[in-house]
Amino acid sequence: MKGRVYKSTGSWLEVKLENGESLPCKVKGKFRLKGIRSTNPIAVGDWVEIERVDDGTGVVKKLIPRNNYLIRKSVNLSHRAQILASNIDQVILLVTLKQPETTLGFIDRILCSAEAFHITPVLLFNKIDLLEEEEMGRLAEWMELYEQVGYRCEAISVEKGVNLDVVKELMTDKTSTISGHSGAGKSSLINALDPNLDLKVKAISTYHKQGVHTTTFAEMFDLDFGAQIIDTPGIRGFGVLDIDRSELSHYFLEMRELLSDCKFNNCQHINEPGCGIKKGLVEGRVAESRYFNYLDIYEEDKSENYRGTDY
């Protein structure tokens, strides 16, 4: 039998069969990304072949090759990875300028990973109802920055219902994963899009002004307007993984356009003479924040090789 993983709690998976039946399943044998030690080798969004056993549950016998996946470093285990979702059409990045504040570095790491694995990113700037006039100016600057790069950006308020019809249009007939910091409003957004789901929502910590984890495990939901969404646990940091550093600039869209201007084919855009990207930085064709985030990602895993291959 064939099914798709809708929920992963570590030891058990919830698999939805092609006939619509949900079946609790265990994993039999070892499933690993080649070259990568993963905390969850079977992820939400995976298609699997299963076998029903005598107690009415199922056993995963085979992992069907993925079209793509979104992966990050495990929070507590630096040499291991966590697959956030697989077989997705787009990643929806929920950005907030306050309560909690999303950093540009966090955004660029998500975008870089999405580009590397051929997943379309969409930036939703939530909680615009909380912004003062000065903060609205910063919102406009951030949206202009990423729109000029080539990304779809929308300003929304889940609390006030602003532009949620646009979000539904973006998601219809697609499998999306939603990512962002704890407290950015992921579960609230899903509830607003389909109130029948009634997901748990927790308030922002008044002391730290940061989100409190609501979603513990990744889970996929079928929405009533013809969309699927994978809700992932809120994350405060995002380590880029499984990307060859020599190819990193290919995943910054504005840098990719300037690669042919570099004097050397193997230019890494740091100290090399005749670098087209550094020239683009001086000319304003590459934003300073994006360039310095590129350098941060380039340097962070210098001593470790996380390069992996597809199934």
C-alpha cells in the first residue's frame, strides 16, 4: 500500500493512504539521506510504501524518492540534521518585525535552502497591525529588498484578517510548508485559513518577547479550500545544510545574475580580484545585508562537510 506521511512524533508516523484512511505506522529498518545523519529519516510529506500488520497498524517498508526537502541542522546535535518537510511546492516564511523580531539573517538562510532544493519561497510579513509609523517604513524597506531580488512578498495581519484571501490564492492546489520563529503566528494563520482545524495557539512570552513553542511535531493538514500545509515547530535559528559552499552564491538570486562578471570561474566573492558580485555590492545591485549574510553562511560550516546527495 502507498501513503503519505501526515504526522511524525518520532517513534510513530501517521500515514494517509490513497483511499483516505489514516493509519498509525512504525518504521522498519534504516532510512538515511546519503552522507547526512538525520534525526528523522522519514519526514512529513514523504510518500512511503507500507504493510498492514496483525494489530491493525502499519510498517513502513520503503521510502519513495523525494522530489525535494527542506532541511536544517539539528538544534542540539550539531552533526545531525532535521528534515522539516518533503515533497513541497512552496515554503511560506512568516516574518514579523516585532513580537518576535525576525532577522534578515534568518530570512536569507531559509531562502538559500529553498533555492538549493528547488522550492518556491513566499514571504508573508505578519502582525502589521502592531507596527508604528517608523516600523511601517522598515517593513516597506524589507519588502522592497526582497521584491527586487525576485520574491513574492505580502503584508498580512492574521489577527485583523488582512490579505488572508491573497494567502489562500497563493496556497490553492499546492503543498506548502510554513516556517518561522516561534510566536510568528503559524498556527494562528492556519486556523484563520481553515477554522475547522482549531490548532492550539500560545501567547508571546511577555518577559522575553519571544514565541512559545506551540507545534511540537511537524504535521500536514488538508485545508478546506483545496490546499495542503505542513506546520513545523517554531525555530529560533536556522543552520543551512547540505549545500556545497563553492555553489552558495548560486542560491542568492541577485548574485547568480552577476557570476559571469567575475574574473575567475571559482571566485568565492571574498578576497578575489575582479569579482562581479563585489562590484555589484558597490553599485547597489547587491544589498549589503544579503552580501554579509552570504559571508556568514559561507563561513559557518568551514570545518564540517555536510554535503549530501539525493536518493
